[in-house]
Amino acid sequence: MSTLIVTGASGKLGRRIVQLVLDRGGDRIIAATRTPAALADFAARGVEVRRADFDDPASLPAAFAGGDVGLLISTDAIGHPGLRIAQHRAAIRAFEAAGVRHVVYTSLVNPVGSPIGIAIDHTTTEAALAESTLDFTVLRNNLYTDMLGVYLPPAIASGSLIDACGTGATAFVTREDCARVAAAVVARPPAGRQTLDVTGPAGVTRDEVAALASEILGRPIRHVSVDVPALVAGAVEHGVPKPIAELYATFDAGVAQGYLATPADTVRRLTGQAPQSVRDFLVAHKQALLG
């Protein structure tokens, strides 16, 4: 039996990974979170819940003590430049101090040179892991297919899916598939260091997303690609703070430039099941999207 430490365990991805590991059985789990009360259900099932605050680095070695494998889920501190990098570095130092032997980190697909605003957080964290004494697995996750639940309702209402993606494709992957891959890796962490792309089965353009959504949801949707300044201006008009609008627009720039297009076989290879396609996701979530 090994002991797994999951950071960010009260978030959507962290909770699902803990659930999968619990259902599999055989491992001791330490769930680290800023909000321990949010994990009372897991505590009732035997998970050891510990408070861990990445903004208080001195607290982290004790929170990680006794762990064999650490899962470092990238934090959500994306609105404050440099903060997420500092948090991740603190966690890596704490994993070393606690004697953890292997760390699994959730990164971004193809981050090197990417125009996506958060890519620097991931490349810097990956570099910090490489400079550490730890063995590690970097899981470079693509954009979640689940984000179509954000993109499509306004498109259904207006009839237009507006972005700055051009003809670029995205190998969308579901959060569920990312969780299944992470659960598989922490179950059998390899010796040494590795980096894996975690994607859906194929690159899909926004034209194709609009066509699939029109077919499956029964509502006419056309894809309209604008330039980045126009996309930012439109978001600001609808109440999005300009820095956030500019950050979100960098994802579209990444798509347009091909940084998120290439699929990989990691999901099938590590879990034994094919990743869910965009079509199958839309079919499965049809009522929620229309609602």
C-alpha cells in the first residue's frame, strides 16, 4: 500500500481523482485542501483530510508528511501574475522536504512558446520539477471538452459561436478522461521522469463544433471568427474585466496558431478506454446544454 497526497482535493478534478482512487481501493489517501470542511464526505470514507495553504509555504511539509506519491493539481490563481508559479514552487519544495518520491503535475498541452497566457505558469513549474530531486510525471492536459458547456449556451441563444480561433483545431479532452489518466498514473507511478500529452481522440475546429452542435442540439449555430482585439472588446462590453478578457483571448490565439490541435493516445493507453469525442460529449449533455 502506498500513500497518495492529492492537492486541490476539493476542486472538481481533485475530487474526481480521489473518488476514482477510493473506488479502486488499496491506497491510503491524504486529501490536502484550504477548505477541509468541504471534504467531510471523503473523511467519512477514511480519507485523511489535511489543511494545506500554498500561500503559507511553512505549513506544507507537515501537510505532505508521510506521502509516497504527490498529485500537484495546478492552482486556480490565474488572475495574479507570478502567484501560481510561487505556489507551485512552494509545493515542490514541500514534497521534497516531506520525502515524497514521485510527483504527478497537471500541466497544459504544448506550453513551450505558446501564446496562451497561463502557459508560462506551466513551463516554469515543469522547469522547477526538473531542477528538483523528485521523480515526476507531467500530464499536459488539453482544453476540457466540458468548456463547451460555457461556450455553447450563448451560441444557441444567438445562433453564432463567436471566437478568435480561426480554422485552428482543438483536441478537446473531458475532465473525466483527465481524472482517469491521473488516477492510473498515481496507482503505478513509473520510475524516473516522463511527460505525457492528455487529449481527446481528434482535433476539432470551431466550424466542426458549430456543425456538430447544430446537428445534435437541433439549433442552427454558425461559427464566426473575429480578431483578438474585437473579441476582447466584445467581452468587455458584456462586463468581463479587460485583463480577464485578454487572458481568455490568448486561448483562442493558441488554438488559431495550432498549439492545441494534436491528439495523443495517452487516455486509451493508460486507462484501456478511448477518450470521449466531442460528438459523444454533446449527445451525453444535450439536455443540459439546451436547458
